[in-house]
Amino acid sequence: MSKKIHSTIKFDGSALSDHTMDVAHLAPALIALSDVIKAANQRFNGDRSAVKLLVNADTEQHCFELSLQLAQTIWEQVGTLIQDDNITTAKEIAEWVGIISGATIIGGSSLFRLIKLLKGKKVNGTTIIKNKDGHHQMQIKVEGDKNTILVSQPVYQLYASRAVRDKAIAVLQPLMSEGYETLAFYNGDEVYEHFTSDDVPDPNADEMPDIRPSNQQVSKIRTQVRIRKAAYEGKSKWTLVYLKAIEAPIEHAEWLEKFQNNTVSAPPNSSLDVELEQTVIVNENGEALDDPTYRVLKVYDVILPPEQVSIFDRET
């Protein structure tokens, strides 16, 4: 099943008056934008869907305009389409990144807008709160202007990834070249997001503050977890039993590759000796606001399930 989202991006300036743009500026920016979108899809959907960015140039404009098409393919599994409630849609990804506007943008802050708002600022604190619908939001307090920025947790997760953030900044890099004045994302005929060279962080300077929630407790636990459902391809989450059933990605890339290449055997009901990272969001009293989330950082060993002995195999 395939879904498509449309957007428009325009570069403007004296260097673009003849409807052309230097491919040395355009290609890296588009590749970086594609990488941001693919990274967002991987983070929120794992290997359950794929996305690609398609472009079409409009040469009749006095600037350089590109029509963007974000195409998402939702993979079939066991002959049945995965339902939308398990998939972050192309529309949500586009909204969180910031190439279209939408209802999921809390406080109007997408990844691109958050980069613009936080460039060169000092953050006094970040707190995870819950809205009336029960969804997590990030409240970011910026020093100096008594301003609080509110973003959704997915936007925070994209910004918090240095690799994703750097790719988003690379999309803006043409503005640092002579003759490039503005970059704009359009929602229909209206400008949704607008950038000038003043909005572009210097990748060689420390202009983007890290934002880490003060009410998020992270701990590492050496323990055993039982395998209920493994991911035999890609980096999807595994279903493991630790106190109760949990969903967790295995981020020990070397071990995961061996397992998926059948070099390591770990059949269902085996246990794994692991380093497990547990993250808990707490209130001011240290009480958990939600169930913990988990990541498997390292797999030390596989503990195979005990062999079942048939009554016919017993000695008489």
C-alpha cells in the first residue's frame, strides 16, 4: 500500500533569476532532506514501511521551485496490510520534519522550526509533560527572552539525534552561498516555513543547544530477557519478557547481524543475557508518569531453552 504527500520548496535570490540552480548546491540539500525523512521513518516505523522523496522542478518561476512528493510504502505482512494505527504516516513524518503544516505540530514547532528557534540560544531546562489527550510534549525554557517552546515528543526525538539535526541543517546550507536569499516551504499558496542566511546554524560552531529532559531517568541493567518475538530482518523492535512483555530494539549491531545471518541461534523462548537501558519519565515527586521504555544496548550471550524430554525417551 502506498501513500503520497505533496509539498513545495522554493529557493530564491539573484543567483536563481534564470530559473537554474547550481547542482553542487541543490543535490546535497535534497539528499540531506531525503536522509532526514528516511531517518524519521526508520525511527518511528522501523522496517514496517519505506519512504522516498521525489522532486519535480518548475522552471516558469523567477526563483527555483521544486515540487516535493513524499511517497510511503507500507509493507504487507503475512498477507495482511499493517493497519494505520501501527504506522506513523507519511503526513505525520512530513509535519514533524516541517515540510508541511498540520494538526500534529504542537505549538507550531517542527524540526526545521525548532532549529530556527534554538539557533544560538541557551536552554535553561527541558521537561516532559502530558497534554489533556495523554500525549507527551516537551517544554523547552529558553534563557533571556522568558520564552517557552512546546514541541511534540517526535519532534524532540528528531532534534535530539545529532545526525538527523545535522542533515536538516545541511538542507539550509545553500543559503550560505552568494546569490541565495531565502528558502521557503509552502502550504498550498502560503508560506509555511521561511529561512534566510541568518537562520542557518554554522555546522562548525556550537550554535545548537542539546535539550535533555530533566525529568527523564535513564538506567542500565544487566539482566536476562526471554524472547517472545524476534525481528528477523532490519531494526524493528523485538518482543521480550522482562518482568512483563516489552518492546525493545536491539542496538548491538554486530550481534544482530550475526543473528539475522543465522550465525547465532536464538530460537523463540530462548533468553538473552543483555545490557538493557530503561527510560522512565517521572514527575516532581519522582513518580513514574508512564510505562518505561527500553533498548537492548548489548547482547552478551544466548541461553537456549531447556530440551523437552519425551516420555518415550525415558529409560524404563
